[in-house]
Amino acid sequence: MKQRRKRTMLNSHRHEYILEKLQASDKVTVADLMTGLDVSDETVRRDLKDLESKGLLRRIHGGAIGVAKIRDEPIRERARKSAKEKIVIAQRAVELISDHTSIFLDTGSTTEALAKQLGRFTDLKLYTNSLNVALAAREHFGVSVFVTPGELRKVELDLVGYDTVDYIRNYLFDTVFMGTAGVDGERGFMDFEEDESRIRQALMKSARNKVMLADGSKFGKTANICTARFEAIDRLVTDAKPAKNFYSVFERSGMDVTHG
């Protein structure tokens, strides 16, 4: 009887179930919804299409994300979350930096945490498109700070746009440190904003060493722009050892992992 009731669920009941799952998680998958609703692949995909047409979710490969996940939280909100984990990442990442080198730190609460850890250096060139990173690094006497041109985003307090990308393309940095909105096991590092993704892709072409910074809350989190495959990044720095399924994917890609 229970299975029969599931098969005869009205569309509205299935839609309510899908939306409840989205509230509890960053995303839903077609496979999980098929199991939970006991319906076919075609039924789930039709339901997702209907909900997307109403502006209640956004379909992605293999599932959907909630509309609230299409844009990232403001940087001040992100800085308050996982604050201890970001400090652990910064303490491990700073070990990858040497004096007499040039580095680039892009926009993000984790890169800002790294900027606060640079007091040990006596001759370091730091380039950034983030005003928060620049202000954090200015406290260190041995760090020369250079800020890119670009259009100021007032919420993120960073500089973006074609002038920013063109500036980056003129340099070769020893190491670039980048943040990410999400780490998807299939699609790699993901972002919500085209400006951020475009800048990170330019940085990857202008660096000897490419380092991604991501705390554990980013694992399994999906955004809407695929910025970099794991193969394109030299090293990931995170606060704790990743789960086995992620670690095996990272290992196959050839990307090194440093964790707290």
C-alpha cells in the first residue's frame, strides 16, 4: 500500500517533497529523488523543469540547486562562517610561500585570512584584486602590496572586469592562491559569479604554482559556473582530510592535497 500511495502522489506533493529536500541540502539529484518518490527518471526531470519554470530552483547536470544557491553569500557573511577552519587553512597555506617571490591572493574570506598570516616575510610582493586582502596585508612591513585596476564591487569590496583580467595577463606570479564557492566531485571547482570565475581562469594562466583554498563546508557544494577541473590546480589546501570519495578523485587528478 505504501508503494502504491507513492506512485499516485499528485504533482503538488512531489513538488513539495523536492523543495523540502532543497531546503535541507545544497542540491538534489535525480537519482535520489527517483528513490525517495518512487517514480521514473522522466517524472523527476519533468517535475524539476516545472519548478524551474516557476523560479523555484535551477536545474544542473544530474539534479537541481535552489535559487538561493545561484548567488553566493556576501563576503562578510562568509567570513563569519567556518572562521576557525579558515585560520587553519591560512596557517598551512603560508608554509607554501617563500621570501623574494610574488604571489596573488584573489577575493575571498579564506584568502583574507591568509593575508593576515604574512608577518614572517621580509621581501614579498603581494598582488590582489581584493581591498580586504590589501588592507589586511598592509599591516606587514615586509610585504609590498599591489592592487589591480577594475570596477569596484561594493559588497565584495573587490575589483573585477576586463581591466582586471588584462592586468593579470601581463604578469607571471610565483604562486596564486584562490578561493572557490564549491568543490564538486565531478565538475571540479565552481563559482557563482562570472567575474570571479574569469579572474581565476586568468590567474591559472599567469602562475607557476596554482593553489586552491577551500574549507570542508565547500565539499559537495555546487555552484553554477565550472571554473577549474582538478587537473588544472597544483594543490588544494583545506582544514581537514577530505572524505575518501573526494580524496580518491583528487589523487587520480594529480592534484596534491594539504590539510590541517
